[in-house]
Amino acid sequence: MPRNTPWWRDAVIYQVYIRSFADGDGDGVGDIAGIRSRLPYLASLGIDAIWINPWYVSPMADHGYDVADYRKIDPLFGSVAEAEQLIEEAHRHGLRVIPDIVPNHTSDRHEWFRAALAAGPGSPERERYIFREGRGPDGAEPPNDWQSCFGGPAWTRLEDGQWYLHLFAPEQPDLNWENPEVRAEFEDVLRFWFSRGVDGFRIDVAHGLIKDPELSDLQPGQEPGAEAGQQPVGHPYWDRDEVHEVYRAWRRVAEEFPGERKFVAEAWAPNTERLARYVRQDGLHTAFNFDFMMTPWDAGRLREVIDTSLSSLGAVGAPTTWVLSNHDVMRHPSRLGRKVVKQWVANEPYRPGGPLDLELGTRRARAAALLMLSLPGGAYIYQGEELGLPEVEDLPEEALQDPSWKRSGISRDGCRVPIPWAGQSAPYGFSPQDATGEPWLPQPSGWENYSVEAQAGDGSSMLELYRRALHLRREHDALGEGELRWLDAPAGVLAFSREPGFACVVNLSSEPYPLPEHEAVLLASGDLGAGLLGPDQAVWLRR
């Protein structure tokens, strides 16, 4: 249905982890050619846009999040000309394109960092990054006690005695966003890609650009491993107030271009009120809702998160976005199929423990999809989510490539395994038949049952559930942006209406629940027996 609202306020955006989506040239790594070949599939799902993880020139120390040149495409993935072709073809399919941008840090191979190393202490080149003298009589101790998100100290010492800051891997030196040259450079990078037709950017580590100028040590509750929701405001390197000046400038850059260009922030904040500061009218457009993604399968907790998110973001006129999985966390069928034994932690992989009941997790994942896609605002789908892919938890140690594995023993590779398209054995259509390389991460046996080919046309499959939900979402006037009203329901059941004439009911209890009064069932996550909604099922109703 035509919408009288900016597209980004209720868009469904599909995340393409480019290395693992589709391999066009047969080297075992996904690329732009692979994305182009799958545009008809993406359009058929009923999504509005694709978000593409970093495709820039990179040594790949962190799979592209260590950028060496923001204006060039890494040859592993293609070229700028191919990117322009992809953007044009996506637009012809009715899809917008949103690449990643990585402003907190560069690669240590970036020309700026190489120049900083060559220029030495006190040089203008080093002012683009955060270099400091060490502590102690001979400067042999790091400047402070900050720790890398990937494990170990956040400082590396050079032969000339100075230390440089890297909140992630040593190959990812943090930029100094107090330097006007850094700010001007990134505004120019934005213009470079906006002029080539991209429709917006997803901002990596959007909460981390500004650091305490005093580089003060961490206080209790601020150390890595502290629960994000309990971290005090005023962290020395996360979510500092000064970061919003950067994004007000970026918003002005976006408004230089036609077509409602948008930003989405990967911003971890202590609470939704702090998150809302990123999406005020003169700032960024949207921000990921990590609270929703990290909430256990509990009706009371989910309702609280939904209410708080809608209230806090609505107070600044911003839409809420909803997400269940991404490239940094355990895939949600595996997450929902086990007991959560550890609360979520900002900037750390979310890994619940305990034995896995994948049948249970998949049933809950189907219900969670209908819940997410019926809530007001926008939604993000991580590639393979629509196929019901579980986490690959038995990758051989020698295959693991995540830099956090090397430093902390925690790997995100299990959610990044190349997705299956067709066939009975690896590479399951991920690479062409004449491929010369194996998939960059090994695919497990049995994935033929998850492939697009196996699920297409099967009314009981996860793929067809997503397709029907996404198309209904487009067609029904009640869905997308708007409001919801909670309906009376017992503990363990979420039920809400949206006008005109729509209701969603999710049964998170252990007992069947009678369907409320309705005219017709629009879509259900499982079989409805005798008018009962089974445990861990969801239904869309016409009222």
C-alpha cells in the first residue's frame, strides 16, 4: 500500500554479510557479483532495502571492519564500478542499498596510519589517531586500563615508545574525532558514496567515536563484561554526549542529496533514553534495538521492552527498529532453544548456554518473526534468518577466523557460515558449479534441508512464512509505522491490536490459548488445532 511517510520509518531491511551471501566468481568468498545474481530473490521476499557489511579495501584482520580505503571496493568483492551497477540494479528491483561505514577506527594499513608511524611522536599525522606516552618511569605501562572488546589491553606500544589506542584489534587503531581533519574526511566519504546512489549508511560502533580527553581509568561497572544496562552514564569511551555533534553534521550531509537518505546507528547505550538521543530530529534517523534482540523468551520481559522502546523513541519522534539476529550474535533459533545463563553485555557476543533444543528454538523463532514484523516501526532480517538457519556450533578450531577467537576464545563465525541456496551437498549453491575455492567457512552436512530450493513453495517452511508475512505487512494498512494497543491476555501471552482491524497474539506460555474473537486468520506460525494457539506459537488475525 502507498505510504505517506518516509520509507525508512517502517522499512524491512535485509542484512547481507557479503562474505557469506553468494559467491559469484567461485573463489569461496561472497562478492558483489553474487549479490547481483540474487537480487530477484531478495525482491521476491518483500523487503525494502539491503544493508551490506563492509566491502571496502581491507587486509581483512576483522573481515572488512578494518578499512584501508573508504573510497574503493576490495578486489575480493569487486570494484566501485560493480558497486554502482549493483546500486542501479537494486533500485530497478525496488530495493534500496545501505552499506556499512566504519568511523571509529581504520586499518593499520590505512595511508593515514602508515603516515603516522613514519612521522613520529608529536606530528600532525599522529593527531589523527590517539597516541600517548605510557605510564611508569620508562613509559612501559599502557596509558590507562582500557581493555579491547576482543580481549586484552586496548593499547599497543610502538618501537619509538608511544602507545596507540585500539578498542578492537591492534590492526584497528582508533581515530581521534576531536581532530577536524578526521571529521572533514568522513563527511567527504559520505558524499562520495551518496553521489553514487547509496540510500544511507549503517554506522558501526556509532556510540564509540568520542573518548574522554583525560583518558581516565575505568570505574566500577565500566569494565568489559559489565552489563550494558547497568553501566553508568559518563563512560570514558562509550556513548559520550559529544558524539551527537558528529551526527548532526552527518545529517546535514545526507540532506544535501535527494531521496530520503538515511542512517542507522549501531549504538549501545545504558538505557533507551540514552539511545533516543541518537535519533533526535537533527541527528540520525534510526538505531538498532538491541534490548529487543537480547530479551529472553518471556512475555513480561518482552512487553516491557516493547513499551519502553516505543515510548522512549517516540518521545523524540523517531521510529523503533526491531531485530532478532545479526553477524555478531548467536542465530536466534539456537539462542531461543536453550536457557539463557548469562545476561547480555554491550560489545560482546551474546551467547546463552545450556543444552540446545533446536525444535523448540525453531518453533519460537517462527513466532518471534511474526511478533517482530507486526510491531510498529521498521525491522531487520539477517541473511539466512528467513531459512531458519541455526548457529553452526561445531566448526573445527582450525577453521575459525574471527579475531575475537584469537584474543578471547569467543568466536562469531558460527553465525557467518555461507548460506545454502540449492543442491544436496556443499557449497549448496553458494558458489558456482565450476568454483575453484571452498567456502571460506565450512558448511555443515544437512544444510540441503535449509536451502532456498528445498523450502520454496513449501507452505510449512520458514521461507514461505517470511514471504507471506512480509507481503501481508506491505498490503495491510495496520502494519508498518503506527501504534499498538495491548489486549487483555493471561500471563505468558502477548496480544495487541493495530488499526485498522489487525491483531497479533503470541503464546509464550506452556499451555494452549484460545484465539480471541476474530473474523479470519491471516497467518499463523504453526497449526491451529480447534481454535487454540499452541505454546510458542503466534498468529495474525483480522478483527
